[in-house]
Amino acid sequence: MHKDIATPVRTKQILEKYGFSFKKSLGQNFLIDTNILRNIVDAAEVTEETAAIEIGPGIGALTEQIAKRAGQVIAFEIDQRLLPILAETLEPYNNIKIIHEDILKADVPKVLKEELKPYSELKVIANLPYYVTTPIIMKLLSEDLPLQSITVMLQKEVADRMTAKPGTKDYGSLSIAVQYYTNAETVMIVPKTVFVPQPNVDSAVIRLTVRKGRAVTVLDEEFFFSVVRASFAQRRKTILNNLSTNLPNGKVEKDSILEALQMAQIDPKRRGETLSIEEFGFLSDTLYKLLN
Ligand code: SAM
């Protein structure tokens, strides 16, 4: 019986056997702590009824821990050099499918249609490549996949922004984009020492539980997000000034913005960072009706 892939000794043996050199440009920091990996799988609440999507299996450290508990794992890996390694390390498991594709270019619904067995729940679990954490999460959320949750390791700084509440320094358009689709929480903070090579930044695991609907129902999603982005464009400015200058369709008359703020009962002197998602929803709908 082999030791777990993630043990430091086994990881070293595998990397040496294949003469593998890490590519920083692909965010390759592999986990070498089995306890942390088990904690991630625990946090995702994986059972035999779970089909898991993993992004970036690396040499299979997390994939193995998921496969021991899930019904099925579908893992997307961009780096061709890892394919023969994964074929060897994951050979004992018959419930894993490795897809050699860039997750950002992959047609995930098509892959799911072809590969997904009839399970009752679909979850994303990953130690993400840090150079693309936000695009990956936003792609998965906006594609309307039948996902229950996303449990992922990422930079602590990004985790703080995704889970931030109104009135805090980390709260911004990323918090709203993520919380529009999910309930976001930090599950654990992870030290640098559990990776090879060690990353330069601190890490955290977050769990995003996908909402049945959206946090707010709005008339026009695109307009809602443009109002949110414009409101945070210059953090020290008031919502009135930000919206008057930063909406993408050019300058909107200050009077119209003022009228919408008054109708939405939002003090024009407030800053974007103090508005809840519901307030942004109401404001965006009020302004949308005024302008259309
Ligand atoms: N899961 C492994 C672990 O925890 O040890 C490796 C995690 S490592 C942080 C990120 C992995 O994502 C690497 O294997 C890397 O090659 C892969 N990767 C990077 N960019 C990717 C992309 N766009 N699509 C799919 N995989 C990617």
C-alpha cells in the first residue's frame, strides 16, 4: 500500500522520478500536508453522492483525498507534463477523470454532459493556481452550472475580499460579485509551510455555497454590475461623485443620479463601501428605470 501522495517523502520521490520542475507562471505550489487536504475535503462535505470538479490536480495530492470519499472526480489540468505523473499516482482509483484543458477555455457544461454520472450534488474543490483565482471562480459562478458549492484554497488577501461585509476595508465589487451568487465564508487560514515551493503570500480556504437564486433580483444584471463597479472606482469619493463620472455609458447627469439616490433613500454623501447588496440592487433598478 502506497503512502498518501501528499506526504513530503512521497511527493519528493514522485517529483524526482519525473525530473519535474515547477512552473511559477502556472501557479504550481503543491500541498504536502495530508491533514490540510483532509480538512479541505471535510469543509466541502464530500460524500459518495458527490461529483467533484477539481481545477489543477498537480501530482494528485488533493485529487486522491477527494476520490477516497466522492463518487466521482473530474479534474482539469493545463500542464501536459503532469499527465503521465497523474496516470501513475492516481492509478489505484477508478473514479477519476483527468481532462487536459485550460479551465478558462474549457466548455465545462459539455464536459459535464459527457462525463457526469447521475449524482445528487456537484461541488468544486481545488487548490487554485493563484494567478487566475478570480477569473476561474467568476467563470464557474456565471456559467449557471448545477453547483452546490465551491471550496477552494486561494490567496488570503483575495479570500478576505470575496468574503468581506459592507463597511469593512476589504468590501468592494469583488465581494458583491461573489456574494451575488453565493454565501461566502472563510473556513481556514493555511500557513506557507505546507506547500512546495512555498508561495510568497498567505493562503486561506473559502467555501462559497451557491444560492438558489441571486442575492437580489435586478432588472438588468449587466447594469447592476456596472453601477457596483462605478461606485467603487475611487474609494474615497462619495457614491454621488463616483456614479456621476464612472458609469461606462459616459457621464450620466448628476441630477439624475441624485434623484435615483433620493428615491432609493441612500444619502448621496455615503461611500460605495457602506452599501449592502440589497441597496445596490434597489439603486441600480431605480437608476435603470430613470435612464430607460
Ligand atoms: N492540486 C495540487 C495540490 O494541491 O498540490 C496542485 C495545486 S497548484 C496550486 C495549481 C495547479 O493548477 C497546477 O497543477 C497547475 O498546473 C494547474 N493550472 C494552472 N493554471 C491552470 C488552468 N488555467 N487550467 C487548469 N489547470 C491549471
